[in-house]
Amino acid sequence: MLELRLNCENCDKDLPIDSTEAMICTFECTFCVDCVQNIMENVCPNCGGGFEKRPVRPKRHLTKYPPRKDKVFKPINMEQFKPLLLANKDIEPNKR
């Protein structure tokens, strides 16, 4: 079951379950669209993969499969992230 994180891991922006601004990588790292496009350039700082829009879970399933309650907040250390970013930003995610 997809883990629904309710905030951007970088800027801590709220990303409620029905947000159209939530982006996830294949490991469910969750960031807002602004951070993905303007800071990370579609490169996950944790795995190096790309991002896709997080799907919205139908409300009828939220009781059985609720979102994660605690926040994941790990602001990007740009100095550490820069080598990964430079190595991957010009490669399509499906070819990394």
C-alpha cells in the first residue's frame, strides 16, 4: 500500500491527501511540485530517481488505509546533493 506522507520532505509544505502538488519517487519520497521542479530538477535527493504525481486515495479507503501521521522532514543539503543532481539532471528518469 502506498504510504501517503502529508508534507514536503524539503520545505515542509502541507500536502494533504487530496493535494495535486504532491510528487513521489519510486521509494515514496514525497516533495511538493515547486521543490521537485525548481530545486531538485526532477532528481530525488535520496535515490536519484525521478518523480511522478502522487495519486489521490479515494476517501472511502482512508479509514482502512490512513495517511502517515508523523512528518518526514529532511531539508536537502545542497552541497551533498549537487554531485547526484549534476550526474542525473540531464538523463531521463527511465534511463538513469
